[in-house]
Amino acid sequence: MFDVISIGTATQDVFLRFPSNVQKQSEEFCLVGGTKNEIEKPIFATGGGAVNAAVTLARQGLKTAALFRVGEDQAGENLWKEMRDEDIHFWKITDPNIGTAYATILLSTNGERTILTYRGAAEGLSLREVSFDQLKARWAVIFPSRIDVSVMEKIIDHFYFQGTLIAFNPSRFYLEKHAHNLKPFLDKIKVLIVNKEEAKNFGGFEKLDKLIKGIVIMTDGSRGVWVSDGRKTYNAGVFMEKAVVDRTGAGDAFASGFVAGLIQKDDIEYAIRLGSANATSVVEQVGAHTGALTKKQFEDGKRWRELKISVRNI
């Protein structure tokens, strides 16, 4: 049995940055048709919710598996190789006709990004491709993106009825298109993670808290995070960044770091601190999980030892 299984999408990412003299003119990208534009050396990495989370969870010393779908191409092979390198178990699900999901990320000097994406094979997961008899874990972390709702419903049911604790980070697509149909999901999950804008689909954090039996997390960028377990609410700021290089994957980093902390300590304040530290470390490097912390880096890093967290009874 695994400690945790991460489920969702996987992508091949390439990060592009214009030379500093070009970027200083404006933080807005303007590419004129028919012209040639200089860039700095491209950086190739991998991403997608399932991959980003799995890397964090594995680096935290947890026995981790990842379930995602790629094409039969070099980008897919790169993702399988990374799973092996990070000691993450995987099920080799491929599409012979559609390529691996791909994203080109144009980075500005302040770490903000413009993303050009090809969704590819990532969101085509079908029930016949899922080896349900092998999906056995203490926890499951789910980042559905645009994977079919009926597929996610069966996967969540599978975990719920075998006693697996579920963390769910619904995508904007799920919340915009299916928020009114998510009640069956919400009744079965242990942890729900959304950002402030996503929480508005449920009327805000307080109303969302009343809908969830488990833990509700609402992130709000540089303003920190709000967490409720139904008995207490927790509000925390963020760690000071050395420099924001790339914000890609920050949300996945917090979500997976929080779950890793909860698995290890069953302590919400510890989980908030680990999630916040992991997100901070990720935005300090290019790549959606390049900077994901190992267990040793978190425990030995002096900068991660203190984070102001306000707690009040509900």
C-alpha cells in the first residue's frame, strides 16, 4: 500500500524569458507577427498537478505513486524517467494518437507568466485505463483539471469506500462548469483546497466551510492562507521570498506540502508551515516543482522554522 497517490495531469514545460534589456521596457509581452525575437536559453522541465504533487510528496519521504496520462512520445518518456528518478511509482498510461500535454511559459522579470498550453493526452483519462485493484493508499491527492467528471467520481468513490483519505483541489473548469454538481464529491473528501477566487463559486470561505465535513483551505497569494477544520480557523501569512523567479506551480506546491505535513504529523499548524515553505521554495526557482523541498531541507532550514499563525475557535 502507498502512503499517497497523486492523480491528475502531466505536462512537458518549456520556460522562455526575454533578455533583460527587452523586459525592462515593459512587463507586458507584445510579439509582432513576422518578426524574430531574441530569448534567453530555454529551460525544459515537467509539470501538471499530478506530477508537481507527487514530487513534493516523494521528497518528503512518503511512499508515493502518480496516476496520469501522456502521449507515446519523447515528452512522455521524459515524464516516466523523472518518476523513476524521484522514486515515484507510476502506471504507464499512454495515448498513441495524441501527444503529451505541453506548455510554453513566457516569464517576466517579477515571476509572473503567460502560458501557452496544448492539453494533449493529459485530460483524456478513461475508466478502462485505471487499475482500480492497484489503487490502494492511505491518502489520495487529486488535481482533476478537465478530466471527465464521471471518471473523477468513480475514482473518488473507489478511495472513499476503501477508507482512503482524499485531498481535492478542483480546477477552475470544475468550479465554473460543475460547482452545482460537486456536493457528492465534497461529502467524501478530507481536505478541499481552493484559492480565493475559486472560493467565490461557493459564496466565499465561510459558506464553503459549512459545506465541508473535513478541512477547508483557501489560499490568497501573498496575503497567505485560511484553514478551517470545523472547530478552529487558522490564518497564516507567507514566508519572505529571496526572489520570485517563477510562480508556476505555487498552488500545487502549497497543496501537496500541506497534505504531506498532515500525513506526517496530523497537525494543521505544521502542515500550513510545510505547505507555505514548499510554495516559497518553488517560486524561487524556474519550474513547477524544481524547488520542492525534501524532508531534510524543510526540517534543517532555519528560515522555515517560524511562521505566524493565528488560531481561533469557531
